[in-house]
Amino acid sequence: MSIKLFVGLGNPGPEYEATRHNAGFWWVDALARELKVSLSYEKGYQALVARTTVHGQTVWLLEPQTFMNLSGRSVGALARFYKIQPQEVLVVHDELDVVPGQAKLKLGGSHAGHNGLRDIHAQIGPDYWRLRIGIGHPGVKAEVINWVLKKPAPEQRTLIEECIARTLKAVPALLAGEMDKATLIVHTHKPPRPKPPRPPETEEKPE
């Protein structure tokens, strides 16, 4: 199945705009720029929404404006109305267990305590795709809430931005339902270094 609904998670309002928890918003904003569409508020979904057509396929972009822990309301309402299956939904969110600069793509699984995912689980079940944008972990569980609601250090922000640019290259594969290809693009975070040429003296000579 191809992805029809791209959801970015975050918290609305200027005070949260640059915080780690809004990495999902940053990704969908970047996708909107790439697709040359503008997100606008739709009261019925309590979300910023954009609709476009790519290669004859209708594609939705969604940023819930309900605060993170109620994100599922917007996702569930739009998915039900347009009969979008969970496997056709990609939720992009910040991920503590992945370092800045890296991302992971997966189908299904637990919400692992992420409040946005927990609410989406309640609305559409667990069988949707997630793109987990690494924000790193503060190292202490008690610091997690402060960590996600703070701005990343400039070098971390740069790594996250580079990760967003790289993972956006997976969008054509996601739209085509080529999930193995999309996963490979997302998980290949550094190009392999070219192997140095072997020095002549190490070349094996025939006996």
C-alpha cells in the first residue's frame, strides 16, 4: 500500500515551534515546500491540512493543532472521512532512542510512551507507518520532558535538518508503495566511503 496521509506531530504555538518535540512538524513543513502546497487550518480536523495530487494520486499533509497528547483526533477524523487505511498513513515524530542525524522507518509496534502515538493508537490502531526522527536522549529519564520541550543545540538542529532533507528523498518510494526502497533510503544515513586503492605491494601475484 502506498502512503496517502503524511502526519507531522508537534505542539502548536510559537513557544514550541523550535523545540525537539516538533520535529514531525518540521518534516511535514519541508514536504509541503517540496510539493509547493500550503497548509491551512481546518476546524473540522483541528489541524493544518493540505491536499494535493501527485502522479494522479491524492495526497494529504496534516499537522494536528490539538497539542501532542490529542493528535489522534485529527488523524482519526481525516482518515475515517476519506477512508484512508492505517497502512496508508505515515506519522513523522521525534524519537529519543535515535541520535540526531538518523531516522528509522517502521510499520506498527508500540507507542513506547510517546503521547502523540498513544492517542493515534487509540483512534486508528497501531498498524500505521512511523518515521522516527532522531533527537537523542538526555541520558536521564526524569529529564525527558524538559529535553523534548527545549530547542536542540545548533549543531543538533543542523543534523536534524540534514536528516529531514535526506529522508524526504524517500517520498517518491513511499507514494509508490515501495516500502523496502523507502526504508533503505531512510536508514542509509551516510554514503559509504570509497575503498582506498590497494597499494601495489599487497596485490597477490599468481604463483
